[in-house]
Amino acid sequence: MSADEQELRERPIRSFVRRQGRITPAQRDAFDSLWAGRGLEPGDAPLDLPLLFPGCTAFVVEIGFGMGHTLAELAGRSPQTGFVGIEVHRPGVGKLLAMAEERGLQNIRVFCHDAVEVLDRAIPDASLDGLLLFFPDPWHKKRHHKRRLVQPPFVALVQRKLKPGGLFHLATDWEDYARQMLEVVESVPGWVNLAGTGCFSLRPESRPLTRFEQRGLRLGHGVWDLLLRKGDDQANSASTAFR
């Protein structure tokens, strides 16, 4: 564990506010009835991902999946990939659980817990083919920038959890945050920016276009994607693990 990661563990900065929000009866029922079969809790030992996802050959984590539409679509496309979703808001967790059940998706498991703690304690080192971070809270007020999730300690933690050649895919619709993300990830050694140093990627087909994003694009809003590979020329399977 690096010094940055040790600091992240000892003095964590919460990058979210646990807003309960309005949970519908259907979302509440799904949470209550399906959590036992699909929900995960951080324990004393890291998960055994091959045991958790029998028959799967790749493993991907999505942090902050919102209402779960993207994660459900990806899981449906790639039944041989095990997906672990992490989200702190119960309405979104309930919605994803309901979609997974309706679609018969056996390759989704969910944490309703802080993402940094889950990564640190529950995900084995060098176990992931991909980690997805789409549209995290931008904390747009300058005094709140310190709460942004993408900071050097977090990026180092992600790198530790990825296999050699694993893919870290970030996306945001806040240009200021996008440029901070780029600066941060390129300050941490060991990444290969697939678009080239200092550049953003076009949205790959592997990332579904959300309704929120479609509306923003119609209004002329930008979206910035970053695709980063954990540097190792001998292992690059992650780029196709969940297409």
C-alpha cells in the first residue's frame, strides 16, 4: 500500500452525501426482497470473485451506478463478465436489483456502501479487468473540490485493484472536472492513456449512452471520456472484457 493510499484509508474524504431521496414502493420492495441474493457487505476478507461469479472469465466494478441502467445493459451484453456495482443511494440500488431480476442477469452483485472502503477492503488486488466511473458528483463549487473522488490516492488504489492491462474508464460532463481528472491520472505513474498523453477519448461503443447524456448533447453540453490502461504490454484483455 502506498503512502497516498494509507492516507486515504486513515483520513477518508467522503465524496458523496448520503441523500435518501424518494424511494418508490417498487424500489423499496426490490431492495427488501432481492438484497439477500444479490447484495454484498464489506467483510474481513476480500471477495473471491470467481466463486461469486461462477463461469465468468472477467470482472468489472462500476462506482456510482446511479439508477443502474448502464450497468444492467453492460451485464446483459456480457454474460461472461461478473459486474460489481457500488452505490450509496438506496433508490438506485433498488432499481438495479429489480432490473437484474426482471432480465435474469446472474452476473450482477451490489454494494450499498462507500466505494473507497469497498475497493480497499473487499476487492482483491490485481483482480479486475475494468473499473468504471461514469459521471461522478462534480462538486462544482471550488471550496468543495477536495471532495471530488478522483484524487491521486484514489487513482493509485484503482491501479492496485486492476490486473495488468486492466482498463480504468472515466466520464464526466463537467469540463473543469474532466481536466482535473486528466491532470490527476497523468500524475500517477503506470497508466497508458489510450488517446495519447494530454488527450481525451471519444465515447467508445462499450459505454452506453444514457438518456440524461442524450438530453445534454442535444442542448450542446460536452462529455469527456478518459480510457486508461494499467501499463503492461503483455496483458490487454480488459479493453474487450465488457464490450
